[in-house]
Amino acid sequence: MGSRAQWSFVLLGALLSVLIASLNGTATESFRHTHHLGNGTSPGRRERASGISCNMFRGSWVYDESYPLYDSSTCPFLDPEFDCQRYGRPDKSYLKYRWKPDACELPRFNGLDFLRSWKGKKIMFVGDSISLNQWQSLVCMLHAAVPDAETTYKKHDTLSTITFTDYGVSVMLYHSTYLVDIVEERIGRVLRLDSIQSGAAWLGVDVLVFNTWHWWSHKGKKQPWDYVRDGDQVRKDMDRLVAFNKGLTTWAKWVDSNINPAATKRSRMGG
């Protein structure tokens, strides 16, 4: 597998605004002291805005006339079924909201700066259709920023890659609904709570964005497995929250085994 020191990862929760804020070329201290609330706020609020207590997950959606950041009709990477305007949605106001933390201002996304800052890097979204939506949103925003840039699009099994060749930036999607493996066994499709062999495809990536949960609650014909394996035990089903916990524990062990903590930033969805 090689030395853990060979890779530098950013582990982020499934919230695209965190990815944008973290990778937009804004140093932490600069963000703390530059993007705070202006005059007219309380001293306590201003103090929180200029320090590490600024919680990007506490805030609200605010109307912004300058949004959206891309036109869905001109993005070649957007799946038709995700283009509400194409299918006749009459209103557009839902496109004009951005996330506003209570105690600080997020820097506005700048696609050109993003590509220049991450020249030669690989970014990968790992998860289900939520990850697909985030992946498509990011590549559409980048395309809107540099519409004439040369791109290549490769799709192979569970991995899709869009590369902005002028900048050497690859934005990838690895489809994995559970993060842990589903394997074909003699008895049928088995969800293996203790196996994450697919993680081999995530190695060597500079930014990893993980997401999972939605499919853990699906039952019957909607679930893509027939049995669940927990160590030596094979069951037809089990408590889904328990299974989710075990699956994430396997994922966490993969992170501990493969990620260099000295060169890693982690974030997660929080309340």
C-alpha cells in the first residue's frame, strides 16, 4: 500500500459550502479576520466572527439576486433529470439562495481562483446521489467560470472523472451508496459491514468528500442487497442504525489506516 505519508487528504462532510470555503485559496487566519460581520453587530457577535468560534453550520439561507452561480442550460455535465428548469418548473427564486453563517461571511466562490489554486490536484466525491449532485454542481460552477477551458470526461463503472485539462484539475465521483462493500456471494448480494475494498480507488486523491446515509433505511425491493454480513454472522436484516454505525466504524478504520493526520483537515456536518 505504501507509506501513509505519501498522501495528503482533506476529509470533509457532505456539505459543498465547506469544500468551497476550504479550498478557495483563503487562509484560515485571513478568513477569520477579513470575512467577519461589519459594523452594527454586537461586540460579542464581532468577536465570534473574528475567531475560531465562527460556526459555518449555524446560519440561514438568504436571498441573493446575483445567484445562481451557473446556468443549468449551458452546463454540459448536468444530468437532464436534475435540471428542474428544463422540465418546466415555472419559478426561479429557489435558485437565488446562498448559505449565510450567523457570525461570519463565506467568501464568494471564484472558479478561476479555485482551478489555479488546485492546479494538478484530484478531488473526489464518494457516496450516493447526494454526492452526484454536489459533484455536478461543482463542475458546473467551474465550467461557468472558464467556459472555454478544455475538458475531458471519462466514465468507468463506479468512477466518473471530469478533468479541466488547462489546469490539470480532476473532479471525480465514486459511486458508493454505503461506503462499505456489496459483494456477490453464493447466497446473493451481501452488504459487508466489515469490508471496504473499494477504498483502494480513493488512494492518491488530494480531496475526499464522503457522504452516506440515505440508502441505509431502504428496505424491500429498494435495497440493493439480499443479506448483511457482520463479521462471521450473516443475517437477512438487522437494525439499520446499528448497521450504519458498524459501517461507519469500518470507514473510520480505513481513514485511520490510510490518511496522514499530520497533513489532513477534517470537517463534518454539525448542528
